[in-house]
Amino acid sequence: MRGTGYAEMVTVKINGKEITVEDNTLILDAARGAGYEIPTFCYQADLMGIGSCRMCLVEIEGQKKLQPSCVTPVLHGMSINTDSSTVQTARAGVLEFLLANHAMDCPVCDKGGECELQDMVHKHGPHKGRHAEPKFKFHEKDYTLSPVIIKNSNRCVQCMKCVRVCREVVGQNVLGALGRGDHQEPTSFFKHFMNCEMDGNCIEVCPVGCFMRLPYRYKSRPWDLKGSDTICPFCATGCRMVIEERDGALLRAKAQLGVGLNSETLCARGRFGQDFVNNPERITQPLIKRYGKLEPVTWEEAISHINVNLSGLSGEQIGGIASPRLTNEELYLFQKLMRGVLDSPNIDSSVRFSPEAVEGFVAATGMAEGGVSVYDCMDADTVFIIGTHLSDENPVIDYIVRRISAARRMNVIIASPRAMKLDSSANTVLRHNLASENAVLTTIIIGLNEGKLGEALKGMHDAQLDANLKASGLSADSVKDAVKRIAASESVAIFAGTDFLRYPEGITGLGILKDLLKSRGKKVKVMPVLDRANQRGAWEMGVHPGFGPGYTQVRKGLGTEGMLEAAMKGELEALYIAGSDVASMYPDEDFAKSALSKVKFLIVQDMFMSECARQANVVLPGASHAEKDGTFTNQEGRAQIIKKLLTAPGKAKQDINIIRAIGESFDRSFGPKHFALVLDEIRKEVPMYSEVSLAFNNKRNTENKLDNRTALIKAAEAPSISSGQFAAARAEESGARFVLATGNHLFHSGRSSRKSETLLGLLKGAVVEISDTDASELGLKNGDKVRVKGTNFEAQMTLITKKGTMRGVAFLAENFDEAPVNRYFRRGKGIPRVDIIKTI
Amino acid sequence: MMEKVLLKNLGKAGSHTIANYIAGGGYKAFTTALKMKPDNIIQMVKDSGLRGRGGAGFSTGLKWSFIPKDPTMQKFLCCNADEGEPGTFKDRGIIDHDPHMLIEGMAISSYAIGASKSYIYIRGEFVFGAERLQQAIDEAYAKGFLGKNIQGSGFDHDMFVHRGFGAYICGEETALLESIEGYRAQPRKKPPFPALAGLYGKPTVINNVETLSCIPAIIEKGPEWFSKMGPEKSPGPKIYGVSGHVKKPGLYELPMGTTAKDLIYNHCGGMLRDGKPLKAFIPGGVSAPMLTPKDIDTALDFDSLAAKGSMLGSGAVIVMDSSTCMVKMSYIINRFFSHESCGKCTPCRDGTPWLTKVLKRIEYGEGRPGDLDLLDGICDNIFGRTFCPLGDGAVMALRGALKNFREEFQYHIDHKRCMAS
């Protein structure tokens, strides 16, 4: 439990030792804080206590019965014994009961070796069992709940953590308990399993081998696994996880209780998507295009080929695009290579977003002011989420908002064109038109400017307001409600998502709202919500045409779009793409491909044969996050370490070594040689990162006293970010019914997750999502096969209908290979419009 | 014979209609109460010494006084009519034959604690009772005893019948609240107690049918009348529901503290069969430990029974003659508890079925040496460690049998047959 700092302190005696704790601390927390272990099954700090497993019973002086320490708060003067003989007998008794009907099939149980029941019986248990009756069995064979979850109820200890995590944290309410007494089983009805988000948090919290991960089944014993503590490479939430391998294959990823902001939770792609590193399609050797064909070469050949072809070019003729999934160290070296060695200002990390939008977004969200912890944001009176489909884009942030908003009194306001799971935790939902963030924010700003609230909002009928209400599609009532909540709050946290980068007009409103709230004396925190693991790090390492490392002033260069335009005109001789798939991410695939074909010398460094790589002159095989060391900066501005677990396949190299090799071919002193030395240089050169430490692992305990503010980066010294004005986003001019919204699907992140066999098994084929109203008007229903027809592209996919989504918005995720969303886009024509037609 | 209070209308034709109820002086107490200050009503109930008839015997007036006085706060009254303890059938008598007495009692209680809504959580199997209650509530609305601005007093009250979901645990007060809210009936952790955070998190009083039915009489006749009846510490009329080997089983309304001897041999006409003398009796539903003929002079009230190591519980007296096999009886009672265990906490969920399996073996002649020690051991591991009193009840019943009839269990194990038959 996080302390508020204002609670009264009380003194209690635990096992004779006097300790002082905050009033209302649970006995369990107090005892654990004082160093006394109390065993539990059903207790989990992030879930509401139910006190049902009875493992944590303790003796309180003056009370006849033993009390469950996980739901009993301390009282001043209480004297507690956590280890008396009565307590020990009770624990052994509970364990004897738990074993009575337990399957005892430990030799074939995946959990064997890391099972809490085993460990506890070993430590506290009766070493002789008295139960000699027939056992109750739920079923003979394990049953598969989903492509990733398999279940054996005979091993269940009924702690109900699975049910509670599903309800309280994930918010999906798939699991519940059926039956009574020893027939009680945490499970669900078939139709509810259809709603499962496959995040496997039920597996993670299960103390025994009841819920198990199917992809890992019978692959290894836990003691044969080698693990490394790392960061999820998908969205920018920055979840800490342990990835584990055996014989060179990554077998599983798991979260750890109390570690990282995600604690024990992960989403589907984080938990099950890491197997993309095992994909046999990985590129394993450098390739050079000769006579139109890519042929394997040695690294020396490849590097010298690059050196020869880049030598003699002026900086303006060269461009560099690096993926926001590379580490800070790699990105820092990349920009050092581009700016320092090749003398080129043309460098970018965003293929989808314009450099101006990025600069505006960085300024409006105040990224240069240093890191903001998500838990600090959750202390605010109002959390305002806008510009992101949080439940799909950053599922773990969705979990945090759900859990904390249920536990404390706060407002949650969500503005989004699409309905999302988190809406059920929101006090106000502002359902607005696509790309109308600015209008939404403007209505709120007008509302807040109407002076004192009570008399209030009566001036809200002026023309400007009406225009913005119309543009946003909001009702005046919902805006009034949001305004009332924001006005009454002392502190406001704004979660601003990537839609601001797609439709940058809203950035203006975001900046104004932030300043307005500050001028009213409110504490304001803005959290950028990003969808690539190291997007923030990429910007802060200066992989951007408008600013250098730490948002410093540099010679301005071309962004991705500018480079492609220059290539079209034949002005860009060479382009070095590290990890990005420009052809499948740039919103106009035809343009990107033909521009790339005009680049005389295209270097592509990637794990897989991407669309870009096929067009490249040199292909360099890079490494995944599991094969390298380094740091990622998440959206909060928290620099966290990733650690090497595997060796990159074949001759593939860590990206940092490839970049350095290219640099060294021009300048022998290019370096530093080791990622840790690069980080040292970053610490020196980028003051924001001066305190980033490799020792930090975000695990808070009594010894290190780390809290969630530690490891956040500092404010930049003199940021040079300009926030310009942005034109309103237009929709394409065609008669089609829907405007096309894009983003990430819940099961995917960009294209790298498409290489995960497990994730591909969760969802077959592309899906398009529209509101149920639209669907019924078109005579369509959930699950129909439809054709999504745009002006210049159409594809077949499955229809998903969503209750509450704005009418006229069709969502197509950017992740599907078979329906590349960027083919719907045409440069300069605005947001695509599509029709959805049922296929017969 | 005392003048009957609770069962006065039992067996009278048409006693459930509002016309007959009013003709018999019904709803006068409510009208009187509406002119009183709520605090004074609570004080009257406190003074009367009324203790909850559901089993725990907690002072009703005291329970009401825990409810916050803030008039802006939503409060609830719940009537626990989930009568499910084997042997108990007293509330049914009131619900079926005198529903208006309950409704009047609830209306007065709601007024006293400031509850604008009340729920009658009735056992799911009591279809007739639920229909009758609904009918009676409709009549009360029509006559203006429920609804808006009752009798011009400005007091609004709505009453609902909520049929239960078929589990014994629904009768546990916090599980009952969960059940009304639409969740799985499993007990909640206490504290917070329902008086502070009950139904939908609002202050809630939960009282038994019989308790609430005492209220109109207390208002009408005064607390002194009530407190003078029966023993000083637990006064008032009490319905004893007698079943088993007696000549005249049934419901008996007697002053609290009537002795078992008086009840069995006088009111119930003695043992059923000549030559089969009393072997044991359970004084308060199956979770109350049984007593033997040597305790026949015990007064059936809260404190006297507690002193004997048993409890009054719901006042369901089960009488057993010498033909009764204590092993079989223990097995059946235990089977009930293990079947009804809600599954929430480990000792009850996994302990009670284990007891049942061992008892079943003994009963079927498959007992093993050491089984009795095993039973004692399992009981020790359940008792006092469960989440709610269900597990404790199971253990108390078994312990009572083991204490008084251990040799009979041993005989079953040793001889693979019954001693009693």
C-alpha cells in the first residue's frame, strides 16, 4: 500500500518487537515491513482483500480467535504474534485442507518447481497427510480456455485471484466462480470466454498449476530456464518483465509482483508476443544486392560496400531513419553517425508522424520538463484521457486507471471517437468525431473560461462554442459535466495519445488547456501516451530533424516525408533505415515505395525481410530486444534497462555494433565501444539523462526505499521546441460513409508483433470495427465478412461491431499484413474515407 | 397459558388479509410510532430487552442505535427470511399466516432507523410465502401504510420481496446483502459491519422475521410488558419449533426461558413412543450442540443454553429418542453443512466434506481405528478459523455428538454396525 504521508502513526507490537506504522495498515503489511514472513494465497496487494484462504491467520493478544492478517488493520497498542505454535498449527491445518482434494500431479505440472503450494507445504505444511478419502475431481483432462490458456481445476486452491484480477484489474469480467463448497470452480461460461482479452493475467496470479500458459506447455521445467529482467518492446508503457529461454529459444515472458509500474500484470501482446524473436524468418546474414538479387556477404564486405557508396556524398544527400524500438544507446550513436560523421541533418524516428507534429506534441506535453510518473498522475483529482484508445493501445495503463479509480475518489474523463473498455470506469465519456480533439478541448476551454461555475456555462451558447460542439459532435451536457469536474479539481492529469500526432490540430488546444489550468492554480501533469517502446527515448536522443539530443538546437533537416519527397526528386542519394519499415508504415504505400526505389543506395537494417528490405541495396541483420543490452525510455520518461538473454541468430548483430561498425569505417575513433560507455556519454552530453543508472531495477523494497519517482529523467536545460499552429485535419472528399481511424490492435504493436506465432493464433485475419448503429443501418452484424473499400484500395476482413463508438468511424488497425492500412491513404488527400460492403 | 403475541393468528381463516389484521388492532402500533421520535422508538426497543431471534441473540435496540443519524444518508432495512437451518420453521408461520405483522414491524423499524427502503429476503423455496408477502405489501400500499407520505407523517417507505437463491449461506447476513446486490452469496469481511456499510455500501440493519414481528407489540404494550416476560436477560415471547420424536411436534409460542422438560413433556405431549425414552435433543437448530436428558431442566433461553455449552439459535428443538443412531444423525447433519459450504474459505470448504467422508465411512461400517481422533483433529482445524460461522456450526454439532456419544461412534468402528438399532 502506498502511504499518503498524512495518516496518523500507531505503535504495535509484532512478535515482541515494537514498530510504528501508519494507522489502518494491514497487519500483514506491517509484519512484512518489520521483516516477518506471513504466508498467503489469496492476498495480492493490488487486489481487494477477501481474507478467504486463511493462511495468514495470526494471533492477537486478547482475541479468542486467530485473525486473518490480510484484511485486519492494526490498532494502536495491538500485540500480534505471527509465529506462535497456534498460528503454526493453523497454517499446517489449512495446508492439509488444501491438499485434501489437490491433484498432487506435481511431476507433470508446469508449475512444479515454482508452485506456491509446494513451497508452502515444504515450509509450513504437515509433513504427513491424514486425508485418505477419495478425492473430488472437477474433470479428468485439462481443458483449453483460449489459444493461450489451459486449465486444470483439480489443482485449484480457490484463492480467486484469477477472478479478481479479471474483474478488478483487467475489467473484462470473463471469469467467475461456479458451484459451491469444494465444487466451487473459478471458470466461466463459453460465451464469456469469447470476450477474453487473452492477457493471461489469470495465469500470472495463479499460485498453483491451475491456469497455465498453453504455448509454454511441457516445454521446460522452471529450473532449466535462464531468465533476464527486461522491458517489453511493444508499446511505450514500459512494463518490466522477465523473459526466459531454454536452448536458445525464448519460451515465456512473465511479470513479477511488485516490480515495475505494471507489477504482476501484462497485456496479451506483452505476455505472449515475445516469441517473435524465435521466428525462423529472421535474417541471419548481411546481404548485398547484385544484379537485382540480394546475396549473402560477410560483414566486412557489407560495411566496406556501405563505406564506398556513402563516401563522397554530401550530408544533404544522405538520410537516416531509425526505429523507435532501438535502445537509447543505439539511437544516440545513430544520430551521432548521421550528424557527426556523415554530416547529415536528415534524421527521423517517426514514419507516421510529421516532424512539426512531433515538435508541437513534445512542447504541449512538456516532455522537456522531465519525466512524470503514471502513479503521480493517478493521485490527481481528475484524470483526463484524450487522443488514445487507451484500452487497446496501452492496456496496462488501462489496468492502472481502472484499479486506482475504483479504490479512491477521483474523476475519470475519457474523450475518444471509439468506445473502449475503460469507459466503464469513466465518470464522463466524451464521444467525439474523429480528428476533432481540438474542438473537444476548445469546448472545455470555453467552459472553463465562463467564470465561476455555479451560475456558469450560461454564456456557453455563443457561436464559437456551437461551432466547436458541432465539429466535435459532442453534446453540451457531456461537456458541461466534464468542465464541472475539471473546474472542481485541484489537480488534473491529462493523458494525451498518439491521435494528437496523427491529427496535430489538437496540439494547440492541448497547450492552451494546460496553460489555462496552470493559471487557475491547479496542479497539471501531462502524460504522453505513445505506442512504440522507445519513442520518447528516440526523440530525446535527438533522432529527429528538428532537435538534437536533449531537445537541443541543431541544424534543421528533413523528416521522413521530406526525405521521401527529396528521393522522388532524385535529391536523396542514400538512405539508411534502421529497424523501421517505411514502406508499410508511411501513410501512402505507393508513394513510399516509389520514393525508396529512387534512392540510389538504400541500407536497411532489420530483423525481418520487410517491404523496405526487399528494395534495399544492403540488408544488415539486426537484433531483437532479447539479444541486446541497453536502455528504453518509456512514455513517463523513465529510463529502464533491457538485458541480453539470447545471442542473435546466425551472423546477425546487435544494432549498436552495426551502427558503430559503419561509423568506424569512416572514423576509427567512432564509439564508444560498449553500450555502457555509450550510456556514460549520454549521461554527460544529455543533462536530462545525467542520473540514469543501470543499477536501477524499479523494485521497491524496505532496503532500497525506491519509489515510483526514482529513475525518471530530469528536465532539459534549454529546450528548443517550437509549437506551431496546425491546420485542421480534413477527411478525403468522397461520398463514402466512414472515415478511417487507425491505431494498434489489442493483440499487436506495429508490425513486429506480426512475427509472433502465438499472437497470430489469437486473431485470424484483419478486422474492421464500426459502431453497432452503423452496422444495423447497413444490415451488417458482428462477425460478418466485409469488403472495406477506399478510393484506391480495398480488402476483405471481418467486421467487429462496438456499442457506443461514434457513428461514421471505421477503425482498421495498422498491424495487419493482409490489409495494410497505409494503402488506403493518399498523400495530401486527408483522412481516407471507406465504404463497408458485405461480401456474399 | 400466556396470551399469544406472535402466533395469535395462526390457524385463523383469512388472517393474512389486511382487513382482518386491522380488525384485530393491526397497524395501530405503526400509526402510534409515526407520531413518535425515531430515537424514542429505538430507546423503547432497547428498554424492552429484545434480543435478535435469528440465532446470535444480539440486542436489537443496540443494533439499531449503531446506524448513523445523518438524515441525508440512504439507509436500508433487510428482513432475513431465509429460514434454512434444518429443524427451523418458525418464520414461515408468521409469513404465511400473519404477513402484516411482519410488514408493520418492518415499517416501524424502518421509521426508527430512517430507512426509506426495506427488503424481505425470503428463502427461494418459500414460493407461497413470497406470494403472500407480496400480496400483503400490495394491500399495505393500497391502504397507505407503505409508499409516499405514510399516514400524513411525511415518512416515505418502499418495501420489496426478494426471493433467495437457494443456498443456506444466503442466510448469513453479509452473504444475504451480496445476494440482494446480485452477486454470489458469500459472506463479506467484517468490519465494516452492515450498520455502517451494508447493502450497496449504505448503513443497513438486518433482522430476523421473528425479531421484527415483536416490534408492534412492544410499541403497543410498552417495553415493561415485554421485559417482564421470561428471564431478565432475554425477555419476551419465543417461538419454539419442535420436531422429532414427540407426540405433538409443531410451533409453540411460549415465554422465553421455558424449560426443555416443560416443552417436551407438557406442551408437546411427551415422547412419541412408549419404551423409547429421550436420548438427546438439539435446542436450537442443527448447528447447536445437542444436550442429553441430564440437561432436561435447562431453560431454553440464550444465556442458560450458553452456560450448558449449547445455544438457543433459532429455537428449533429437535427431539431424538433412544432409537436414533448418533453416527447417522451426525453424518446427515454434516452432509448438510458440507453441501452448503459456500466455498469461500479453506477450512470450511475442504474441511466439512472431509468430515462427511469420514462419517459416511463410519456409518457404512468402513470405519478405521483412529477415525475418532481424525475427526477431532479436523474439527480443531476448522473451528475458529473459518470466515463465517457456518464452519463453526458444523463443528459444534459434531463435537456435541462426539462428546456425549463417543462410545457409540467407537462401537460403529469396532463392530461395523449400529449400537442403537
